[in-house]
Amino acid sequence: MHAIAVVVIPKTMHFLSCTPPVSYHGPLTQTFRRLKIFSLSSLALSCVMAPFIFIVESSLPMSARIALATTALTTSGVSTALVGWSGAPYVVDLRRLTPAENGGIEGIEMTTLTLTLRKLTTRVYDADFLVDTKRPFAKWELAHRVQLPSPSEEPATAAKAGAPGEVETVAETLDANNSVIGRWVVKWEEGGAGSCKAVGRVVR
């Protein structure tokens, strides 16, 4: 369960403004890849071997065989799920979206891997919607709420806010076929405040 984050965008905030437009590759990418392959292989092997517990002749009663098979499958399944959960937010590749290619606003494009090693690309169209997170193997997450400064303090940033009730897309997650599978949208409120939520399956 994700904690609700509120980000207040201060004056003169220019997220990643000093970051050159070069790619970043996660140093633990190969480690996570091997770990996921090992976990999936272990789960598959457990599923294949489980029926043999009932086929092979043994003095064990049926109740003991059921308990043994259940324990093996549960242990392997839980460990595989934990690997998938901890590795889901890990960014294997990151690219800066410059204002010139992103409609005048600075953003980023991140690539993550699913448990089955399929690539998911998440494009954050406004990097000001990213906040720090305490999740393992992740530095940022998309904010649940934002508060833009007033027009008198920072006119350019305040102009990003939409009309009350207006819904805008902040980020999109695409699969390997470049099909959108999820969006992170903001619904604007009075005074430059906005509440965000996921539509579909978006990588936060």
C-alpha cells in the first residue's frame, strides 16, 4: 500500500535541470534479471515436481504428502512474489525528456522490467510531479497530491494548473508494443491544488 504524498512545488524549482540528456543504466539490472530468472525457474520446478510427491511410493500418509507439496509450492510462490514486488519499481534505464521534445516541460522516461522480464516504459511528462519515496530500490514516485504556487509567486509554474475539475495526464506507462496500459492523471482543484490517481496499470 502506497503512502499518500503531498508535494508543494516551490518557486524556482527546476527538477533535473542540471542533468545532461544522457541515458542512465541501473547498476543492479543484471542482478535483478538473474534473480527473476532463478525465482521463476524454481517456481516452475516446484510445480513440475509436486505431482511426483503423490506418485512415488512412500510410507508417508496422504495428509503428509499434501502438506509437503503445499509447503513447497507456497514457499516458492511467496519468494517469487517478493522478488517481483521488490524489483517492480527498479529503473533499468532512464532518459531525460527535454522541453524541446516534451511540449516545453521537462520530464523523464524510465524503463522497468516485469517479473517475466518484459519491458515497461513510463513517461513522466512533468518531473515536478515526482517526489521522494521510501520504497526499496526506488528513489522517486508519482505524487498523490500537488500544490502549485500562486501566480503572484511563480507565474510560469502556476500556469501549469488546469481549471477546477479538469483532468490531465501526468504520466503514461507503455508495454513493449508501445501500447498505453496505464496513466497517472491529476484532477485540478481550486488554488492550484490537484489530486492524482492511477487509471489502468501504471508504474509509479
